[in-house]
Amino acid sequence: MKLEEYIESVIRPKIQGDGGEVRFQAYTDGKLTLVFQGECSKCLILDRCLRWIESEVQKDLGMTVNVCAVRKKPYFWDK
């Protein structure tokens, strides 16, 4: 299974279960960039989630990644 496919089919549903949203953005040289929205965009403990994602990828895919988060709040929060 490809990393992007894994994020979309395994990690994303778990994040959505807590009211969040995650999307694959890029993977280069061991750095996995994910876009977080919904509840994730304002979460105070997102770092824990990033470490959890890293451990899940290692466990399930045997890949060592460093997850970088891009928080993207909904457009209407800026008004």
C-alpha cells in the first residue's frame, strides 16, 4: 500500500471519528506533510497525534517518517 493511500484509507477515518480531517499533501526525503482541518486545526495536542501517525506508519508500512502538520482553518473563522 502506498503512503498516500494508507493516510486516506486508514488514518483519515480515525481522525474523522474525533471531528477532524487530514489530507495527504506531500512525501519527500522522509518528511510526510499532512494538512489538518476541522477540530485538528485548533487542537492543542496535535503533536501527540503526529507522533501517533508516525508510529502507525512505522508499524503498518515499515517506514520511518517525520510528520509535518499544516493547519488549515475554515475560511469562515477569519471573518
